[in-house]
Amino acid sequence: MLWKTFLLLCVMSITIVAAADQPLVVPLWPNGAPGSEGQTSKEVITVRTEPGLSFPVVSNIHNPSITVYLPEKKKATGAAVIILPGGAHRFLSIDHEGYDVAKWFSDRGVASFVLKYRLARSEGSTYKVEVHALQDAQRALRLVRCRAPEWGIDPARVGIMGFSAGGEVASLASTNYDAGNETAADPVERQKSRPDFQILIYPGEGKGINVAKDTPPTFLVCAYDDRPTMSEHLATLFIALKKAGVPAELHIYSNGGHGFGIRKGPHPIAEWPSRLQEWLADLQFLRKR
């Protein structure tokens, strides 16, 4: 009997350690997201296959959440970023446009949060990009600021990053925001929703994205051989930012296509994270305050 007890304790210890190694997942709304009432089905994880690669994707999101990646305290800069993976608003490319990106940031001292937002174009969806997905991004910004003391974050240094469809949502959040509701019973809703910087990687073109002088500093990346309108879209966006007096940096690589995310590869475009690191350092987001 002693060996059985010992074995049970070992299994329990392994389970506890494994659970401790998993990043924290925090629902945006503990009691459910507004607009998702009655939706109780669970998220679905599948593997998507494209020429030369396969990767996991998440769909059927009704309870939006953030997955938390905090840097080591000795590395922490106090900056934070919310990451929105892409997937045509039908699924989320959760690794190379989400978790892997979050690990890259945390290694550089930036707290990062992968947002699972509601998908407007999945089969049977009743959600809208400019309503529910935007609402999720705004709520994530407020939530991170609300818990900033707990997570060692400077609430004045919280940015947003999006890939493809996630870039469309990030753009919407960066041009549609408010100062929060000081009288709200929910402390999260008292926080402002304006990002302090935005990073757009081959972002989707959406409605309601209107650049103004208070649009946050912007970093833009795409490939010339992406769909024909992508490089034109980013060039036009860059010019609009410049005319509005918004600091911006644009990189258009010759090759890379769409959906390259953060991956090692033979093309120079695989080095775009190095350009991002330089930009973040230039804006003082990689320096402790």
C-alpha cells in the first residue's frame, strides 16, 4: 500500500507542476460576454494544413479571454502588449500569430496577452467585427490596465498588436476608444481603452478605421507578394499617419506572402521581429522606468 500511496503522490506532484507551467487564462467577462448570452459550446482546436506546413487553429469562441505571458521580474520593462492572431475572422492561428509571439515579447521584458476574440465570419456566427471583436479588444485593454499593479505593468505603456484579421480589429481599437466610465460599478470599465502603440502585421482592411492626430504610434509590416492590395493598403495607411502627425514605421518585404507570422525562414522577412525590437527600443518601450 505504501508504494501505491507514493505513486499517487508522485502523480499529483507532476499534475500540479504541469498546471503551474501553463499560462494563466483570464476571461474578459467572468459572467459571460455581452452578446454571447446562451452560447455554451466549447472552443474547438483543429489543425490547419497549408502547402509545406500545418498549424493549430482555434474557433467557436464565445467566452473571449486573454492568455497571460509575464516576463521574469529581472527583465520586466513595465510595457505590455495585447496580441490578436489572424484567421479571416473564421479561426485564430493561435501559435505563430499568438503564443509564439507572446513568448518573444516576454523574453524581451514585455508582458504579453494573447486575445481570443469572437469570430464574425465563422459558420453560423451572429457576431460582427466592428461590434463584438472590437468590444473584446477594448475590454482586453481595460482589463490589463485594471490588473496592472498585480502584473507589474505601467498602465500608460499598454499596446496592441494584430495579424491579418486581428490587425483589422487592432486598427479599429486604435481609432475607436474612450477614457473609461469613472462611475462604472465594474472597475475594469473605469479604465481607458486607447492603446499606447499599435503593431499591424499584414492587417485586414476594415471599415471605421479613421486616422487622427491622437492615433497611437504605429509599426507596419507586410510582403509585396501578399494579395495585391496589401502593400498599397499599408502605404496609404502610412501616408495617412504621417499627414496626421502620428509616428509610424513601414516595412514592405519583397517576398513572404500572407500569414508568415513569427517563424524562422529563408527569406529576409523572417527578420521583421528584429525591426520591431528596434522600433520598440526607439520609443523607449524596452527600457524600465
